Amino acid sequence: MKPQGWYRDPYGIHEDRYFSDGRPTKLVRDGAAEVFDEPPPGLPPGPLVEVTSSEPGYGGDLRRADDFAAGPAVFDKRKAVMDALESVCVYGPVN
């Protein structure tokens, strides 16, 4: 099977490099920052080490905007309308 997904950068330039259809791509990441950097020419040196994905959060800190039982509404419709009107008055209509 050809490598597909994130692997430790075999070139040692970045933390991780994305592989597609077995080939290194220019998509790389260092920490949470993802940027483009063309891979060096030639085959990657050494074996590839797949990056295991981290477990998704449990979602306990999330709530629906219409969940009024959890406290005051997250989305204030009146404030949103007023902010939109103010932005049109200040910056003009969007074309």
C-alpha cells in the first residue's frame, strides 16, 4: 500500500510532511502551522514513520447556539443586526 497522509518529514526539514499516492507533497507542518515547501529531489531517505492522529476532544466545552437551558444565549441576534448595520454605515456596502 502506498503511503497516504501525514508522516514525519523524512528529509528532516519540517516535523511532518504529507504524502499522497506514495509521494511526498509540498504540504508540511511544524506544530500547528501548515505551509508549503517543495520536497528535495530524489527519493526520501530511510523508512517513513506515520504520524498517529491525536484523539479528538470530548466536546464537553461545546454547546449548541439554541441551548438556552445552559445559560444566556451565545448568539445575540439584535447585536449581530446592529453590528452589520454599523459596518455598512462605516465601510459602505459590499459589492
